[in-house]
Amino acid sequence: EALHATIRLYPKLPQAYLLLAEALEELQRPQDAYKALLRLAELVPDSSAALQRLARAAFFVGDSTKAVAAAKKAAEHGRIDPACQFIIAYGMAYEGNGGAAYRDLVLLVSKILAQPPGKGTAELQKLCLCAAKLLAARSGKA
């Protein structure tokens, strides 16, 4: 409630939208978190960090078009995290560039799995499950 009040008072304060999105993610309200991140990206359209958060949130709610676009835009601004690399590879596969997507995914997964188990492997699992749902929905096997 305090974050909503802050946003009403300061509708152009990016930090408020970021904090709201984080709180909504913790409350397992991904659609609402996605909406907050959309607004954040409108306020700071060249922020790689905001675009990467938006890409993940969009992917997790099933908006792969927005996810891929946000991840690609974030990549234009520099290094991106493994989740955005995964999302871009998903986009390449969907656009018909399966060979490049497969190569990128294998390299990314091997890099993540070489690390000690932790947040990276958990996020990879979540990304793979979302990708499987998106692919099944697109092929009519949902």
C-alpha cells in the first residue's frame, strides 16, 4: 500500500516501480509485477537493468514477443545476464534460426551448470519450463 501511495505522489519515480515489482514478485503476482516493470521501462527506456527485468517478467507471464524485444534492446546497451541470453536464443529459434539458437542455448546451459547449484540453476529451470509452455501453446499441444 505504501508503494502505491508513493507512486500516486511521484508517478515518475523509477525506484518506486522497481520496488513495487520486487514486492509483487515476492507475493507471487507475476502479472502485476510485469505491469510495474512495463511502467519502469517507459520511465527509463535505456536502462539495461530495467529492460532485463522486464524481459524476464514478460517471458514468465507468456509474452515472449515483449520478452525478446526487451532482451534485445538490453543487449544493445551492453552485457546481459544469462536469462536474457536464454530469451534471445528462444526468440532466434522461434524466428527460424534453430541452429544458432541451439548452439547458444547449449553454451549457456553448460556455463550455468558448471557453477555451484544456486539461483542460476533455479532460474534456468524456470526459464525452461516457461519456454516449454510457450512452445506447446504455439504448436497447439498445450
